[in-house]
Amino acid sequence: MDYIVLDMEWNQPWPGSPSSKKVLPVAIRGEIIQIGAVRVTEGREVADEFQVLIKPKYYRHLNRRVSKLTGIKESRLRDEGVPFPEAMEQFRAWCGEDIIFLTWGFDDIGILRENLRLFGLAEDWTERWFNAQMIFNAQTDGATAQKALKTAMEIFGIEATRPAHDALGDAYHTALICARLDLDKGTREYAQALKSHENGFHGAQIPGCIARKVFYDYADKRAALSAMAGEENECPLCKKRMLGSRWFAQPGHRYMDLATCPEHGKFLIRVRLSEQPDGLVRVSRLTYEATSEAAQAYARRAEKADPEDQIPNRRRRRRRNASGEGKAVAE
């Protein structure tokens, strides 16, 4: 049995672009453009590597943020990229049969499955996977917050020798971390580590999550929360404006609100705020069914919340960028 440490890069359409308006047969958060993977043996030795560039079929024009972050250009994908089904055939052949996937985060396997579904390909071979962040936390400081790959490398004294935000580079550095973990113990105790993580509400996609989206360029926290309760507070089903109530603050710059659609009822909204390099505010927003485990947990917490932790929903204008537009990118 081998561990396959997987990392991917994917493209997202720019809001308002023709690609963003395409109706796809399967909803995806992004179209994969690069896969990097490194094999870690059962004896925790870093072994062979795999990398492939994928020529996008649906989101053909690269989002400039994605291109800037990864360094990948459209011309390179045209010249070196292969169609997604061919890339999957190569990847599965390289992986072999008896494997467990390890990722640094919760998104990669979900994105992979969405893309497999989009192309009508089997996805059952991706069922055995673990978020190595959870194993790392459980076997180091016991924290519930997700750590950046760079932070984990610094804790283990691992020097970066590959480029960041490159699928193979990130997979290689993750493999070096995984090789220092007790992976057998980590996978056996994963359920408890994941439960601790979810109880801390630090970003695990708890069952019931039906929509994810990232927004950029808000002037401050209040502007961001006002937009989330106002113009961006759309029903995930009909896209009509929902009515919010009050935000409840949670640890780690996180907030929650129970919003109501006149037609489809209540939805739990979870947001996490983070500062961009330019000082503006980025918002990661998740929408949950009102009957989900997350909504019930938040409802219990809201009942015990101090009134001072409640932030009224007030509409404010979004800070505009140089082109006069606020920005939101689907994740």
C-alpha cells in the first residue's frame, strides 16, 4: 500500500465573463489545470513523482489571479496540456491500485471528484483519502486551526526547495512532512482529529454545505459583513436576496448568520474574514442547509452567545477597485 500525496491547481472564471455564465452539466468550483503527486511508501519514504498539465475544456481563459499565483500561462496549457480524460488515465496508471490519498486541505479531493463527474469518469478510486493537516495537528501541537503548508514546514525545519503554488512543488513539500508523521496511527485516529477540527469550526466542510464562494476587496470587516448580509446574500437555489438576522462572532475571524429566503426558507451562512496583501478584506463564505449538523451546532452556540458577540447586519457600500468594481470569485 502506498500513500499518494496530491496537490492540484484549478482555474475559475472571472465574474461576469462569458465562462462564468456557462451552464455546465455538473456544478464545479474550478476546472483542474495541473496535477502534482508524490508517492510515499508504507515505510514513509518519499518515492517517485507525477505531474501533468491539463488543457481546460470549459474555462479556457485563465483567471488572471490564478495565472499570477501559479505562474501558468494559457499558452503553456495550449502547448503542453492534455485533455482531462487522458490526464486521468495517466494519473490512475501511475497511482496503482492499493493507495491512500493525502492532501493538505479539504478542497482537492472534492474538486477532483467534481471534475471526474463533469467528464463522466469513475470517482470511486478517490474514496480513501485523508487531510494531512489534521494528522499533522494531532501529532504536533494539537491545534484545531488549519496550518499553512509553509508554517508546517517551518515547524519541522524543512527548507523549501521547490516553487510554491505549483502542484508538484506543493505535493513534494507535503510529502516531506507526511514522511515525518506516523501515518498509520494518523489514519486510524483521523475521525477524532476531524471531529475536534469540526467542533472548532475551522473550515472543515461539514455535511450539509451546499455552496462555497470567495469574495475580495472589502474595505474593512463591517463592509464585508454588510455585503454578506446585503447584496451578496443570495439564496443558493433561486438567487433571490435573502434576509439576514444578526452575525455571531466565532474564533478565528469567523461569523455566522441564519438567513431566510422567502421561497426556500432558512440557510446557515458561515464566513471567514482574512486580510489580503493590499490590506483589504477577503471573505470565504459557506452556505449550509438549515437542517444540517453545522446549522444545529451553530444554533446551540447562538443560544449561549453573549449579546456583545452579536453584530447587527447593516448595509454598507463595498470598496471599489481601480476599475470601479468589487470582485467575487467562486471557489
